[in-house]
Amino acid sequence: MSYAEEIERAAEECRRRSALLLDELEGVARRTANTNRELSEQSIADMREFWAAHAEELEKARATAEEQERQEAEVREQREAIARSMAARRANREVAPVDDEDEEAAFYQRKSWLI
């Protein structure tokens, strides 16, 4: 057997094995795609089942969260109103004299009441 025939035979064996490997890879890719599709469909079905089974609980939780948020906003609004009211009362508590040259004001503003 000549070297050319040996090289040709080795090349043919390499092509045959490459073709087998490519076929095997295509089969793996096909099976992977099928498994992926099946898992996607199953996941979608499971998710729909979950949402259907827990829809009432999720709705209650959402309603509870909205009610709590509403109550917190109401409490915050009341606190702000109380703070505004207290600030207005403090502002009106101290009255500044209208006229600094008021004669009677000097009498009441003296430092000592001892005569």
C-alpha cells in the first residue's frame, strides 16, 4: 500500500467520523430544542396554574397593601395638619407691640417692679 492510498484512507475515515459526529451533534441539538420547547410549555402551564390557584391570595395581599398605604397617607396628612396648627398657634402666641413709643408700654416693660 502506498503512502497516497494510506493518506486517502485516513482522510476518508476522518470524513466519515466527522459526518457521524455532525449527525450526533445535530441529534443533540434537536433533542435539546425539543426539551427546551417542552420545558417552556410546562413552565407556562405551571405559571398559569400558580396564578389561578393563588389569585385570591394575591388580590387580598394587594388590597391589604393598598389599604395600609391609604392609612399611612391619612396618618401622615393628619400629622402635617397638626404640625401646621401648632406652628400657627406658636406664631400667634407672641404679640409684638404696635408702637415702641407707647407711654404705657414703658411702664409694663420695666426691668424691676420694685419702686
